[in-house]
Amino acid sequence: MLFRKKAAPAPDRLPRHVAVIMDGNGRWAKRRGLPRTAGHRAGAKTFETISRRANALGIDTMTFYAFSTENWKRPAEEVSALMDLFADYLRRIEQFQKENMRIRFLGDPAPLSDELRDLMRQAQEQSAGFTGTCVNLAINYGGRDEIVHAARQLAGQARDGILTPDAITEATLEQALYTGDCPPVDLLIRPGGEARISNFLLWQSAYAELYFCNTLWPDFGPDDLDRALAWFAARNRRFGGV
Ligand code: IPE
Ligand code: IPE
Ligand code: MG
């Protein structure tokens, strides 16, 4: 065939779990002379576009880093604009649920407002039975915080005689993480030009393929996702073997 389209990655080479560090909103806005919050609004649109694309491709799980345990260091106005964006999105969640996508949240919800926590709980409950892509939104998430939280949970079970220290295995620790039954991260994508993990999914990414690109998150489109997936499909994953 003369005009064959560039081949999409074969379905059996699709990652089961893709994690995305949504970075570069602030710089995107600055380049346009806009306030950082305008960048976050644009980034929220990208989040919706990319989740839809992942769902259309049949990716099992997508985890998006929306707010880290370190992001509280930002100016109060920026933090509150981000919280408003999360709430706005969750108020429109029905639209998203029509597409059969499941939504879950990773992180410690304790410091979030009652209203936001209610919206999160509702969205999670309403979509629990859906069979499309599972979209995890990491809000007030930190990889170290998550491991401490899991350790505390297991220590409590040991104290109560439910679990002996010897019975603590990689599997029991993994179960106690916010991600619970999610498959391990196969592909971690970080747009925005930085080559670091920033405390995201430390345990779950132990064997992830790491994909960094310079595109700022608001400019990251379905084609960029496809490019990352094609790159992933060409990796030789050895997991310590030969
Ligand atoms: C990512 O974009 C969004 C959050 C961390 C909430 P940034 O706000 O970090 O954008 P840059 O890195 O400043 O460009
Ligand atoms: C990581 O981005 C956190 C999120 C995308 C939510 P940051 O912009 O906070 O990361 P650093 O500060 O550059 O490491
Ligand atoms: Mg950043």
C-alpha cells in the first residue's frame, strides 16, 4: 500500500498502566503573558483529551499527577485555583462517565475541603462498576507519604495480631498502597522538560520505562501520547533477566 498510515503500536504491546506527570502549565502560561492559573485551566483540558484517547485505545489504567504533597508550598491563590479546578471537573464528571471511564483518587484526602472530598467520593462510587480505562487522579499524593501510610497500616495490623512481621511481603505492602490492585506502572511520561520523578509512584514505577519530552503539558496532544506509546512498544524490557 502506497499511503499506509504510520502503524499504531500493536495492542499486545500497549502498556497496561501509564503514569503521567502533568508538568509545564506555569511556563505555558508565562510564555503567553497569562497568569499561571490560565495554564492550569489549559492543563485540565489536556487531561480530559488524553484520558479520552487512552480510553479509546483500550489502556487499562492511567494515573495523572495533579497535586503533590510538595505543591502546598505554592502561593495560596494558586493552590486554591487548583482545588477549584478539581471541583469544577468533578461537577461535570457525568460527561466523562458516559464514556465508561472509572475514576479513582490517590493520595491523602484529609487536608482537602469537605466539598472536594464529597465530590471525589461520589465520582468514585458512581463509576465503580465501569469497565473502560481506570483514571487515577493523584491529589495530595506523595510517593514517600504513600509508603509511610502503608507501613503504618501494616504496623497497626501487626500490633492487633492480624499480621506477623514475617508475613509482610512485597505483595502485602503493595496492597496497602493507595494504588491497591492497580498493575505496576509500565510507562511513565513526563512532559515539560524536567527529567525527574518528583515523588510520584516511587514503588509502582520500579520497572517503568521513563519517557521525558519537552512539550509543555497544555500542548501535549493525542499524537504525543501515541508517540510515547510507540516508543514504549519498541523497548526491550528485561526485568533483570537477559
Ligand atoms: C504542573 O504544572 C501542575 C502542577 C504541579 C499542579 P506547573 O505548575 O508545575 O508548571 P511549571 O512547571 O511551573 O511550568
Ligand atoms: C510535579 O510537578 C507535580 C505535579 C505535576 C502534580 P512539579 O512542578 O511540582 O515538580 P518539580 O517541583 O518541578 O519537581
Ligand atoms: Mg512544574
